Amino acid sequence: MSNYQRNTRMVACIFAVLIIGTVSVGLLTYYGTNTFNWAINPGTTDFHFESEVGTVNETVTLDLDISAGAISVVFIDDESLLYNIDIEVQNSTLKTEGDPTVSFASNTISLSYPASGVNVTLGSAINYIFNIHTTSGGISIVLGNGAHVGDITAVTLTGGISLTMTDAAILFGNSTFDIKATTGGISIVVDLPTALGGSFEGASTTGGVSITAPGWTQVTSGYYETSNYNTANQLLTIIAETSTGGIVAVLT
């Protein structure tokens, strides 16, 4: 095994440990430290919110703010769906905070709640931009078939962030993906659609940065550009930052 292979595997292992550890912090915050039987969740209640596109024909903002818990966002190829949101909340939290609510006003889907697990499914008819924040917990974003997106902001203070984009996703305009964790690992896998230009910048104060980018040009140790960056009509800018944690990026 070459030194390169050893180093790559070491960074991957370190990243995996960081992700598991930081997401566990979010889960412990959500479920509490008194329950050690992970096979059985404490008493929880599920909530479901769904809306059709209807007459909406403008860009929609997904605005999520969860203090503790995991957030997952995916797309499906369904032109009638505006959003489908499932929320799991501890019954003890319901007693003090009341039921969670999802609102849609001024082309913004909004959810703000102290502690919950949130699964969001979006449709394929309109464009979305994301503004996602969590204090303790993991964030997972998958942009695949049916995804029409612009700018994405995903921030966690303590937790891991995973973003995956396939070449089936459609970007509108020049888009920026701003991914930040204070304490936690970041994983980014992007298969850039044909003809788009892109740049990636990864920075970690304490932790490794591993970038695999065949066909991209390395400008500095943490900054890469596509070969058509200066000529492409449409650009994707990806910024990944963490203070304490590893960053793993695979760009094609």
C-alpha cells in the first residue's frame, strides 16, 4: 500500500470518527442521557406536514432552525409536491414547547423548534434555496433527480454535515453552497452537471482536509477550480469550513 493510500484512508477514518462523535452529541441532546437503550426511543410523537405547489411559481426558501436533532433533506421527481415534512418530537419536549408548526408565507417554508428529528422531501416543479441551522445535530442534504436548487447555507455548531449532489440536479443562476461546522466533520460529494464551472474551498482549523477532484485544477492546497471556471456561463461555488473536524470532498 502506498503512502498516499495510507494517508487517504487515515483521513477517511478520522472523518468517520468525527461524524459519528458529533452526531452522537446531537442525538444525546435530543434524546437525553438517561436512556441508554438505543433500540427503543423514548416516548415520541410524529407530525406530518404536506403542501402541494398549487399556484406557486417563484423560488421558494426552505428555512429550518432546530436547536437539537437531525435534519435530512431530499428531492423526488414529483411536480405537484411543494414539501413533505415529517417531524419526530419527544413527548417531554411537547409538554414544555407545544406542537411544532410548519408555515408557508412569502414563498418561505419555515420550521423553528428546540429539539426534533426532521425529514424534508421536496418536489421537482420549482426552484429552492436553503437556509438550514442546527445547534447540536447532523445535517444531510441529497440533491439528485428532481432537485432544482440555488444557494444553500447549512450551519451546525456541534455536528456533522453531509452534502451529496449528482449530475441529475439542476442549478439555477450562479449558486453558492456555504457549509459550516464549528465542531464536526463535513462530507461533500459533488458530480457537477455538464457545462457548469465550479470552485471548491475547504478549510479546517484543527483537522484534516482531503480533496479528490479528478479533472479539476488545484490552485492552492485547499482550493480547486474546474478547467472551464473562467469561461463557463454558470458557476457553482462551494465553501466548506470547520473549526474542529475533518473535511472530505469528492468532486467530479
